[in-house]
Amino acid sequence: MHADRSPNMSCSPMIKPSRRSLLLSLFAFSAVGMRLGDNIVNAKEAKQLPKPGNLLSPDAALRRLIEGNDRFVQGASRGDDFKRERQVLVDGQNPYAAVLSCADSRVAPELAFDSGLGDLFVCRLAGNFANDVTIASMEYAVAVLNTPLILVLGHDHCGAIDATIKSLNDDKPAPGHIPSLVTALAPAVRKSRQQTGDAFANATRQNVIDNVEKLKSAGPVLNAAVEQNRLKVVGGLYRLDTGRVDLLN
């Protein structure tokens, strides 16, 4: 932090907190008096949340995602009362999971995990990779909204991965702004070339793995939350033909 005194004013200096100190303060504040677990310790505090049932431990949040996906796959998704949920969520949110997903129209996290309004904090962009903007969004979810789980969700037949493979193989830049995607996804594609099996599938999987590690190690907020067991970051692959999400170890 640094002091900034206006030359035209004689009052005491104003302190401008850095982005790092602000996020750390928000994270510390949100964690005060709160223990993440399958049950909520402070019932009074729980009642003040828009969706009390969303205050979960990382493991419980992951189980809830898996259960929701099972219902989706089986065609047994629940019918949510969106009218009631809209009213409850007007003044706040406390999602139980955050998802970094591809922008592909065939992949819809809220549907794939049978979740209602206010349950998932979703960032979507082609290639589901963590850049400065998506990391900042995930920091907000964890530090301010107390979200205990982040899922990086890749999928079969990803167009962004395919475009990256073709661009690198042909040594030819893609049109428009697509080269920015190629730049972000190229490390995973190159790394996967050392693996045996289907090159497309390997690159898709490697991209998820790389971005899970990137989010886990992103300081100062996410890595601290992981170290304190307040946050779990996992990867998964969405299967277009079945709707099943396979978690990656």
C-alpha cells in the first residue's frame, strides 16, 4: 500500500489498497467464524444466506456435482422453482461450485449438473483455459462468495483444441482473433504429443490438467485457499454422447 495526499487538501492521507491486499482482506473477512463442512456451524448465519444448503465443504460440493450429473445423464433432472429462486437471490448469491467451461453450445454446466439459479458460478470461453480474467473471476468466487470448489470442464470434440492442433501442424495462423486461443492452448497440445493414443483426446485432457494446476497455484488467493483446505480444484471431461462428466485424477 502507499499514501496518496492531494495537494489541494489538508486532511490526512488516503490509503489506496493494492489488488493483492484487497483480495486477501476479502478472503480473510469471508472466512471469519466460518468452518466449511457438510453441516453449517452457525445456524443464524446460515439463515441469512440466499441458499443455506450451498455452504458445503469442498468434498461435499464435489459429491453434489456428481449426483446432479448422474440425474442429468439418467434424464431425471429435477424441476426447479425459478420464480422463487429469483426472489431469494435478488440481494446476493452463495454458489456451491465454480465451473471454468468451454463456450461450446453443446456444453451447459447448469444443465449438466442439474443445478438451479445461484448454484454455480460459471466462466465460459472457448478452450476452457485460465487467463487473467478467469482467474480474477474465480478469486472473486472463492474470496467473496466462499465457493469451496472449482471444476475445469473440458469436452469431447472441442473446436478450440482442434483449431490449435491444425494451426500448429500446418504452421499457419488462424484467422481473426483465434490466434489468441491458439497461443493459450498450444502448450497443452505440444505436451500431449509425447503421449500415446488419440492426439485430439490427449490434448483435450492435457489442457484440463494444465489449467487445474494453474488455478491451484494462482496466488495470492486461490493457492492459499487450497493450502488451507478451503478450496478444491478438480478437472473433468464432458462426454457429448452421454452427458456424463468423467473426473480426472
